[in-house]
Amino acid sequence: MLEKLMTTLGLPMEGNSWIIQVFVVVFLVLLLSFIQKRIFLRIAKQASKTANPWDDALIMAVIKPLSLLIWVMGLTFAAEIVRGVSEQPIFAVVDSIRYVGVIVALAWFLIRFIREAENNLISLQRVDVTTATAVAKLLRISVIITSVLVALQTLGFSVSGVLAFGGIGGLAVGLAAKDLLANFFGGLMLHLDRPFSIGDWVRSPDKNIEGTVEDIGWRLTRIRTFDKRPLYVPNATFTTISVENPSRMSHRRIYETIGIRYDDVAKMPQIVADVEAMLRSHADIDDSQTLMVNFNRFADSSVDFFIYTFTHTTNWVEFHTIKQDVLLKISDIITRHGAEIAFPTSTLHLAGSPQFSGEALHHPQNSNELKK
């Protein structure tokens, strides 16, 4: 089988020095690839101890592409040796393979470097997650497109012709997949405008959308609703609706109305004053923001005052703990002034009260009717 293969490739059966040369080249490639991996793994171990994320990204990105480059250069060099003793046309593409292999190795290195840098920057919390992801995606796409064009130019294709064909094809694809492109550009606007980031709580008054953002892709944004269901929203939707981002609020508001009895209306001024003083001295209330405590209205069964103030925290759980404390202290203030919190009641006023004699009250029939 070996003799038949060599005959097919036009390789001589005699003068086997080229076989030894090819063997030596392949052995050196194996040895060099092994050595460079060991060296760079040691360097990576030392670089991981530093606070600089760029050296880690550079070292981890270069290991595999460098191995590919060594193999491409070694094998094409071995093919050059074989081409010296064979006239088969298959060996004429060795130079093109070498050039394309170098381009692929360089592009692979750049893509890995971008990915490693992105992961390191996000893990160290040095940049916003959404921004880092968007920039990394754009850089990877740019590297891939540039590499393909350079490779085509190396193989002898006209780049201008490829670009012209791509323009015509892009127009046709754009007309056929306008929704897909709308989502793509919607995702691009989300990455550029950054109305929300991964981890933000968002909601839309225009659509039934509310939850925590888990991922912002180029076509879909994944939102985890508060009942833990995933919600997949096309990015084009966000270009036509209003989106609230409560995660970026500076404060949380307490706005409550409390009613006391009509019998306690004379105590209202002092109650309102004490409640306002309590809020201004409360450690969790930001009195530099709008703070109002005022008698508000005469309701059906109560006289009402309202409180309007803001907490320092924006955390949902902490906010409710603070609000609970404020409401309990208001209840204590009302009780301390001898007043009561009102609840819905009705008083029936009769124009005249019926008069019953003692004999009539003791009459069994009248007694039963009175009970009724």
C-alpha cells in the first residue's frame, strides 16, 4: 500500500533521504509544540499572581494558536521537501496553505485574546458587563471579516469583486430577513444606549414585561420574570416601547395616607408635627429629598394625613423593613396622643326615638319585636 501511494504521488522509491528529512521535521514540530506549551503554562501560572488582567489574557490566548502555527509551518516545510522530489500538482498549493494557515492562526489568537480579556475584565468588575460583551462581539466580528477578506486576497480572489457581490447579496438578504435585521440593530442600540444592563430589574408600562435581565443577545434579550420563568423579548421591541429601569433609581419612595377618627381631629396638628419630626430624625430616611407630612382631606369615616418621603436604600427587601418601622412608629405616635386610627364606620341618626312604657317593654310580643 505504501509503494502504491508513493507511486501515485510520483515519489521515487530509491534515494530515501527525503523520508528521513520529513521524519526529522515532523519530530521537531512535535517537540517544539510540546516545549512551547510547557513554557507558556509556567508563564501563565506566574502571570495569574499579578493584578494585571492583560498579561493573563495574552498568555492564555497565544498557546493554542502558536501550536497551530508551528504545525502549519512544519508540515508545509515537510511538504516542500516532498515537492522537491515529486512533480505532482497537489504540492503546488503548499504556499497558499502556509499563508492561509498563518492568517487563521493570527485570527484565532486575536479572537481568543478578546475573549480572555472580556472574561478577565468582567470577573474583576472593571467595566460594565453589557459594554464589555458588546465591544468584544464587535471586535470578534471585525477580526473574522478582515481575516476572511485577507485569506481570499491571498488565494487570488478579487476583494473588490467579493465586496460588490456581498453588497448585492446583502440587499437581497436584507429584504428577505428584515425582522432579523431589525432585531440585530435593536440589539446594537441596546449595547450603545445601555438603557439597562445584565442584572437590572426592568419593566415596561406598554407591554407585560417585568423581571431581571439575564442576557442581551444580538437577536433576543432574556428576562427572568419574578415567578422565575424566562421571557425572551426580540430586541426590535425595545425600539418601540418605553422601558423603566427601577434598578437605577436613586431612592425609594414612601407615600402613604393614614386616617384618624373625626373625634380626634383636634389632635391632628400635633400628630402631624410629631410624625414629621420622627421622619427627619430617622436614620434610614433621606431628609434632603422632598419630605411632606400634611393633613390631607375629610374622608367618609376619617380625617386623613399623608406622608411623602424617600429612603436612602434602593434595595427592595431593606425598603420594606424601613417602611414597616416607619408605619409602626406612626401608629405609636397616634396612640401616644390618645387618638385612634380610623376604620370604616357608619352612625345612624334618628329624627325621633320611640317611647315605650314599662308594661309595653315587658309584653312578650313587644319585647321580641324590640330584640329584632
